[in-house]
Amino acid sequence: MAGDEVSEGNDVHPPARPQLRRRLGVFDSVMIGLGSMIGAGIFAALGPAASAAGGALLVGLAVAAVIAYCNADSSARLAALYPQSGGTYVYGRERLGPFFGYIAGWGFVVGKTASCAAMALTVGAYAWPGRAHVVAVVAVAAITAVNYLGVQKSALVTRGIVFAVLAVLAVVVVVCLTASDTGFDGLAITSGHGVAGVLQAAGLLFFAFAGYARIATLGEEVKDPARTISRAIPIALAITLVVYLCVAIAVLNALGADALAAATDPLAQAVAAVGFGALESAVRVAAVIAALGSLLALILGVSRTTFAMARDGHLPRLLGAVHPRFAVPYRAELAVGAVVAILAATADLRGVIGFSSFAVLVYYLIANASAWTLSAKPWPRLVAVVGAAGCLVLAAFLPRASVISGVIVLGVGAVIYGIRSSRRT
């Protein structure tokens, strides 16, 4: 009820509600989605996924892609109807009620804040392994400054990053697939992995696909949202799937499943293993660039959801301010940057990835439930049901520590919501 009261007040007094400018077209929106996904997937999730599924890594990739498609379809339909900053925070609130919108927003903010830390630590691990945490904090500060200057500048930087990384990945694929002596061992599910391992790999790889949400969270900053968002999300997802599939096959071809599972820098090791060690430095530079691009888009999305929740009173309202010159939610961006910097200075990479996966899967569970209410037609509802069921299954098969920590943090958010609601009542 509290959320409804805020919404009604905003309708009566629209000038009191800060608004963002619509500047992004389909191309820039796709670039932001690609920048979010490709950096995380290729350089942070392939190794752990191979460790979980062995030679069945590609099966896990297919499962993750199906669920990601269902989530993308649900998100695109919802975003076209509700072109506002906040993504599923807005959809859950409008379709299911204020509590579900709040939980979605809370899960997104805490989960994607962890993702930001993971990407920052990836930058540090590739750029300067001995000082990974220091480099990570510097990277967060730099990206926060770029976002502060405006979303168009963020989109331009992301575009350049995506093109540079795709060029290097294309070289890696060609080199690894044309090698004559390879270690590829097929798709057989080796002993100790099984179905549970494949599902865990799918959950880890879903973390890599989840970047298309950045497009939906920018709903107030895209031109013609119904057309732009509905096109940008599936295009970004399709391109990412093709890239993931090609790179995964190429790296498996070069290293084999066991070596891939043990590698912390699998793409660099892959080019070295097939006799192209001179490319290793270029691959490491590309890893840093990709992780920076992902960090750029992630902080952009988290700050917009934080802005939307603050504007509705679920987070401190001072975070709901828009900069008079740059037209960005600058206080939300600075607050998110500060929290990410603290995590990057103290957190463990694998731990934040697992926690983020759980929170993001809950976020998309609510997105699919919201999309289910949009239409009584069989196909859209089937897509929403498959997406919701997939999110539940993948979340259940994540590492136990990730599930426990995720339940605790979401529970804390629910308690906070209950306390605030009771006070308002």
C-alpha cells in the first residue's frame, strides 16, 4: 500500500519526481547489453563452469541460454509496457504488488553490486595479480567518474570496449579451432559431474548472460522504449550466445575440459597451448578491457535501480537526485561506487560470483512471474513459466554457501520492508 501511495502522489505532483533524459537508441542499448555480458561470461565464468560440468560445459551453456531467452522475452515485454528506470523493481511493483517489486529491487542492487566487485577483481587479477585489490578499487573509481559525466559518454565508451574485445575473441577462436593437436574431449559427462554439475555450470553461466537487464534498467533513458527495448534485448542476447558458444568450443578444443577447469586465465592459456604465446599479452589486455566494460554497464544499471527505489522511498530519498547539468542520478552513482570499492578491496572473487548468481536468479523469478500476468495467451505464459522454473532450479543447485548467504540477505531486505511498512501504517 505504501508503494501505491507514493505512486499516486507522484501522479498528482509530477514536477516533484526527477526525470532522466531519453538519449539512447537501439544500437547504443545493444552495446550496453553486450558490454555487460561478454566481459563477465568469457573471462570470469568459463573456468568455474568447466569445473562443475567437465566436458558437458556446452550442455550447461545451452541450458543457461534457454532460461536467459525466457527471461529476456519476459523482460522485453515488461520494459515496453513500463519504460522506467528500475527494471523488475518496477514490473514486480506494478504487476504483483509493492513487496515483490521491493524484493526484486533489493535483490538486484545487492546481487549486482557483488557482480560489480567481481568484475573489478577480474580487472585486478589480469592487470596486476600481485595487487589485484588495489587495481580493482582504482578501476571502480575511474568507472564511477565516467558514469557521472553522463549516460551518452558511458554508451560511447562501452561501444569501443565491445568492438575491441570482440576482435580479440575472434582471433582466439580462429587460432584455437585451427590448431591440429588439441585436447578437446567432447561432451561426455565425466565421473563426478552428472546432471547436478551441468545445472551448477548453467547457473554460473547464467550469471554471464544476465547483462541484458542493463537495457531494461535504462528504461527512462532510451528513445521510443517500446520499440528500442523489445529489439535491443533479444539482439544483445543472441550475439552474446554466439560469442559464448564459439569461444567455449575453441577453448575446449585447445585445453580440454580438465585443463580448462583448472585455469584461472583460460583464454590466455588456450592460445599458449596451441603455440601462439605471442597472443597471450593481447588476450590479457582484452580481459581487462572486457571486465572494465562489464563494470561500466553494471554500475550504470545498479545506480538506476538504486535511483528508482530512492525516488519511491524504499531507499534514502537523497539518492533520488538528478544532476542539473549531466542529467544522471549522481548521488546514487557515487553511493554505489563507494560500496563496490569497499567490496573490491575486501571480497573473494568466487564468493561474490556465487552470491550474485543467487540474487539475480531471484530477480528474474519475479520478472517471469510479472510477465505471466500480462497475457492469457499460451505461448507468452509458457515462456514465463519455463523462465521462472529455470530460475528456481539453477538457484537451488548453486554452491550451498551462496544459497545460504543469498537467503539471509534477501531475508534482511524483507524485514526492512516490513519495518518501514509498519511505520508508515
